[in-house]
Amino acid sequence: MPARSLPANLGDNVGAIAAYTAQSLAEEFGKDAERLLARFTTPAALDFITHTYLSGLDQGQSPAKAASDAGVALIRMWAEVTLAAQEHITL
């Protein structure tokens, strides 16, 4: 199987997904955008965003749709981790 060629602007797109997702959560829920962006730019988070974005592209999605879906997946992941941490603290 031939190796997949990566989009030339992959890094910019992944960074934009992290930034827009952090900004969206900050505006919607009054969270600290800088703190969220720090969490969304860890190596593990960037790997997650990259994988999700590239998976969407591989499935034939437009770059905008793949980015949107990656942002939604990141929000879901953040919400699950946040809820699990809150449950752990209250126990």
C-alpha cells in the first residue's frame, strides 16, 4: 500500500483546530482559553487531533468538514476527561 501524502498545511490546520476549539469552549463556558490551548497542544492532544483530522480526509471529507469533526471530537474528549476528574475529586 502506498504511503499517504500529508497535506502541506497539516501543522497549521491542526494548530487552528486546537486554537478554535479552545476559543469556542472559552467563549461558551467561560473557561480560560490559554489554559485550554495549553491542554490541546500537548503531544497526546496534537496526535489525537492529527489522527482524527487525517482520518476524515481519508474518508473523503473536505478539509473544513474534517477539521470540524476533529474539533467536535476534541470537545467530547475534553468533556469526558473533565467529568471523570470531577467525579474523582468528589469521591
